[in-house]
Amino acid sequence: MNYVLFVWADGIPAPEAMEVMQRDLPAWIQEMDSRGVRLFGRELDLPETAATVRVRDGETLVSDGPFAETKEFVAGIDLFDCADLDEAIDVAAKTPVARFHPLEIRPVMSMALGERTSAFGRGDDSAGKPYLLAMWVGGAPAATFDERAVGQEGETWRADLEARGLHVMGARLQDANTATTLRVRDGDTLLSDGPGVETEGFIGGIDVVSCTDREQAIELAASHPVAGYHAIEVRPFWSE
């Protein structure tokens, strides 16, 4: 079963934390890659690079910054292929990142991997700059809608982007009540039910698109069927 791991942060890590993570992370990546449980992991750019997109009455509304008005933000994502939640917890607990940041583990409902997924996982962005489109749902939608119909429209949207060479991967996530948040403190693994932070909504799905620039990423987000009912946060992945 596939699981998405959201790394939550409240700022740039302290130098000593960064030193530990940079020192120990390569060994964790090597172990999990050899086990075949880690499909990829990428770091996101800082939240000030984000834009939140909504479509209301046919008009695209764009606001700067992330959707959630909290000091916490998603700093990176990983994708696991594990037998069950227990294995996903074991994998997440071993990363040095868990010693400093809460990690939210969410099971995937369905997933679409594009031809560019492998290159993206390797950090090869030569085909275009990757952006995360995070669907923030929960609360009252802007209008009533048929969830099944919108889900089918989303699959059509992904297929169109795949044909245009713009889609990298996508995943519909299970509800927020299926989330498990993990922390490692003083060697102990601490688990709690629910997402990593308390916000007015939760991430219901993610897509990674490969774009020429931020403007195109916002345009793709606005064309997503969910944008007409909820909000989509657009943020670039970090690159050197």
C-alpha cells in the first residue's frame, strides 16, 4: 500500500539539527531504497514562494502564500510503498527528520505515476521545474458538487496533462481521520491520530506538475476541477 509522508516544519531548522539530518539522512535513504519501500522524497521551497488558487464564478483568484494561515508548513514529501501502516511507521521513525519535525503519514486512495516520476524522484528537473499542487479540502465548499463526478474530472485533467508532458504524479489521499502523526523524541516514537497540524482544512490530494514557470503552474491549478470548490496551494520544489 502507498503512503504519503508530509514533513511539517515551523521555520528553517537550527544549524545543529540541519547538521544531524544532513549527516544521517543518506544512510536512511540508502536503507529504504534497498528495501524498496521509498519511492521518492523531495524538499519543497519555502512557504513564501507559494500561491493559493481558487476559481469562483469562472474567475481565477490567486493569493500569495500557503493555504493554511499557521506558522507550520509542509517542508517536504516522501512516497512509501509499504505492506501496512505499521511498516510505514517503522520507516518514518527511522529517518533523522523525525527527531526534529512532526511527520504526517497518510494512506493513498489512488495514485497515478507519470513517465517523469522516476526522473523527478532522482532530482532531475531538466524537463521543467516541478511544482506541488496540494488540494486543500474540508469545511463548506464554494458550491455543492458530486464528489464522484469531480473525481472523474480530475482523472481526465491528469490524463490531459500527461499527454502534454506536464504531469509527474498524482495521488488522492484518504480522509484526514486516517492520518497518523509521528515524532521521535529522546529515542521514543510518539504517535498521535490526525494530521500534523490543526487547520481549517486538510490536504485531500496532491499532484506534481512540470512547468516552465510559476504562471503556468497557477494556470494548471486553476484548470483543476477541485479549484472551483475548494483551494489548491501551488508551491515549487526546492532545487539548487
